[in-house]
Amino acid sequence: MQFLIKIIDGLPSENPIQLDNVKSFDSNINAISKSFLKNDDVVGFGYGVFIHTTPDKNRDVTKHYVEHLATEKNSDNEWLQKWVLTSIEFNTDSARDSAIALTNQILSFDAREKRNNLLKDTDWAASSDLNLTVEMAAYRIALRDISSQSGFPSTINWPTAP
């Protein structure tokens, strides 16, 4: 699905519109016979091609992504959707504290899952004294001790595999 965005003074000025909807009310765009438009096809008519994006994964329930008007372009000169991670304003301290606790549970789960996968990747070395080097043993201990780091679970210093 392709979107266009109205451009005024060189900047997007409205919400994006599906190409088919623009064609229904703008005869200039409707006259373009291509089914897929490039920015150069529509810029002369006061539009730009708009690329719908998905925000990064957010595991912090005290924040959410807010969509802002496109301000940046990609290498094809198409306008990119912009997402800004914003703190949520809570009505009570209790609600905020609950959200922080839930975020820490989510981040802890994610960190332990990553740690377990990293340990699995080195299980072959621990299965025999012949394969387990001092460096590998130290790495595996550091992985098991991840949750005792002072910044856990929001800040983790992951050890480097030997």
C-alpha cells in the first residue's frame, strides 16, 4: 500500500493519505498511469511519497511511541514516518511504580533468556574438561552472574565470548 503526503513549503503538512484515496480527489495524480509512484512523479503536484514504518521494539511499559509528522527523507527522497519514545504520565505513584515493576520483570526475563541462549552456545565447551578453557569457564561464570550486576535489568554489561 502506497501513501502520499501533502507538501507545503517543502515540508509535510498533513497526515499521509493512501494513493487510491488521493487519486479519487486529485485529477493530476489520477492522471498518472503508474500503479507505483516515485517521489519525482508527485512532487510537482504538491505531494511526496510517504513510507510507513514500524517503531523499534519497546519493552518499557513506562514509555510509548508517539507518531510525529515526517521530517526526514530516505535515500530515495521519500518521507519517513517518525516515532518518538515518550514517557507516560501516570495518574498515581502506585500506577507508575507498578509499570516500573512490570518493565523490570520484562527486561529481566529478556536478559535471562539471552543469557541462557549464550550459555547454550557454549555448552559444547563445558561438556568436556578437554574443551573448557580458563577463558571459557570465566565467560560462562560471568553469564551466570548477569543478574547480580548493579544495573540489572536495565543496564547490562555483557561479557565477551572468548
